[in-house]
Amino acid sequence: MKIQNILICITIGVVCLSCKSGAMSQESVQGVYYKLNKDRHFNSSYMLSLNSDSTFTLVENHFEAKPQCDGKWILKDDKFIVLTCYPAKGTIEIISSGYISQRQQTLVVLSTSRLKYKDVILKRSESVQIKR
């Protein structure tokens, strides 16, 4: 009976530890994510840098526009990343082609190396650097 109780306790402990290790954390999703869409007429790209200090940089590159923003990010419910852009610095920034009008974005965490932004799947990339 004692051996059976010990085995049950060990089994419960292992199950609890394995569940906890599978949880997402801000550290596990931080990094640079990238997607390049190649089209017959022009390309577009998306770059997102999630920094360890909870700041981010998001840059989209389209035909004649390069919308971008900086701000703060949080991991919500281990399933979503909420990006909140800093307020615009002036009216010139707001009317430029580089302004992202939706100042808060919610991304879906597919895994620690894949995020869904709008209809685009961003993949973690160690070699891409954000250029501003």
C-alpha cells in the first residue's frame, strides 16, 4: 500500500511539472518575427520585434507605404499578444504613409516560433534585423 501511494504521488508530481513547463511566458515568445509575401507585381513584408523589456517595433513594408509603430506588448492568457502603439508625436506622423491607424493589435500565439498577425503567419527569425 505504501509503494502504491508513493507511485501515485510521483505520477501526480510529474504530471503537474509537465503541465507547468508547457505554459507560455513572455521570455519564450520574445524575439524577431518575419514574413515576406512575394507577388507578381510587388512584394510586401512584415517584421515584428518583441523585446525583453516589453517594448516592440512593428514594420510593414508595402508597395508605396511603410507603416510602423513602437509601443508596449503583453502576453495575455498564453494565447494572445496585445500590441499597444505609443501615441503619435504629431499630425505629420498621423497623415504620413508610415502611420498605423489601428493603435492596438491582437496577435494569436500559434507556437513559440509562429504568430498570426491579421491574416499573415509571422515566423521567428534569428537573422532578420529591424531597420528603421
